[in-house]
Amino acid sequence: MIVDWHFYALALPAVILLGLAKGGFAGMGALSLPLIALAIDPVRAAAITLPLLIAQDVVGVWAFRRSVDWRLIGWMLPGAVLGIALGYGFAASVSPRGVMAAVGVISILFGLYRLWVARRRRPRGVARWPEWLGVLFGIASGFTSQIAHAGQPPFQLWVLPRDLPRDRLVGTTAIFFAAVNWIKVPAYLALGQFTRANLLTSLLLLPVALAATVAGVALVRRVAPERFFTAIYVLMIVVGVVLTWEALA
């Protein structure tokens, strides 16, 4: 088990953000892996957080299980499987610094994208595109999810312009990423990352993860989080720059 206090100083707020995201504050969790990657290898960070994501999915799926657009999931999930396979191949073939650079770049792009969305500049006409294009967005979502647990931007680029009701958007997001997280398990097993130390660290963080998810479910219908989101996405860009700089230094 990891005993370095620097790791937990970053991991605890990261896990809380993961929980809030799983509880309905979609997007907040994307800062989690970049934060933890400041302390440890990003592939190891992803392996430690994956069991937490799977446990948190139970709460989010149960809370929003009756509000799901299954058609959207049906088009995106096959592509996500291919994207996860591509992400595994990338992580298995490049150095830890290469993965760190990828996480940094994804973090910067995610933060910029979310700030752009916050200004309501969503793509126009997406709802009229052929549904099979959802497979391509699924590939992109699966790849970035495998590398950095950051599959939200491609998913949201396809789904948000369709203006789903809030609960259906949250429910569809919860079901899609719950499936994606289970599909990632064999990839992390193949990478040799489910070690005893990593799993014990995940277990230690699990109560915080579950409590934050329950809090997210309770708060999502009561809180307008726009100000928090802006701060988080700006911080995500900063962390992404730091990770990219360290990887290339």
C-alpha cells in the first residue's frame, strides 16, 4: 500500500471529485487522474482509481437507472470497446513519460473544451447527423477513458447537443461509463497494474469515494455548480501543463 503522504494529499481531493462526478456533477472527475499523476506513474494512478470508479458506478447507476437513453449507448459502446483496446496498446508500447504527456495533453484539451461548452458554444446540427457517427465518438471516448479516465469530452460532444433532459443525461452518462469501466478491467490486468499494493490503496480510499458519490447524488438537484466548474477546469489546464512539461523535460 502507498504510504507517502504527498500521494494522499493529492489523492483525497481527487477521489472526492470523482465521487461528485459520479453523483451527477459530470466533468469534475476528469481532474482526478491528472492530480494523482503528479505524485505517481499515471498508469498506476489509473489502476488505483479504476476500482473506485467501478464501486462509485453502483451508486450513480442505481440513482438514475430509470432515466437512460439506451439508443445512444447502443451506438457508442461498440466504438468504446475498440477505443479501449487502442488505449491499452498505447499504454503498453510507450514509456511512462509518454503516458504522462498524453494525460497532460488530454487534461489541457478537456479543460479548454469544458470552458468552451460553459459559454454555450455547442456544435450545431449534431442531432441531425447519422447515428452511426456515435461509434466514432465512442472510439474517442474509450481511448481517452483508458488512458486518463477522461472519456467525457467525446461523449459530451455527441450527446450534449441533443439536449436530453437533465436526469436522462446523467443516467445515460452513468450507464455508459459504468460499462466502459468494466471493459477496461482486462486491459489493466494485462498491464500488470492490479497489484496487491495498488488494490490495498484503492481499498483505503474507497470509503471516501462512496461518501462523495452519495453526496453528489444528494446535491446535484440542489446546487448550481457553474462557479466550481470554472475553477476546476482552469486548474485542470494548469495541471495538464505541469504534467506535459515534466514529461518533456
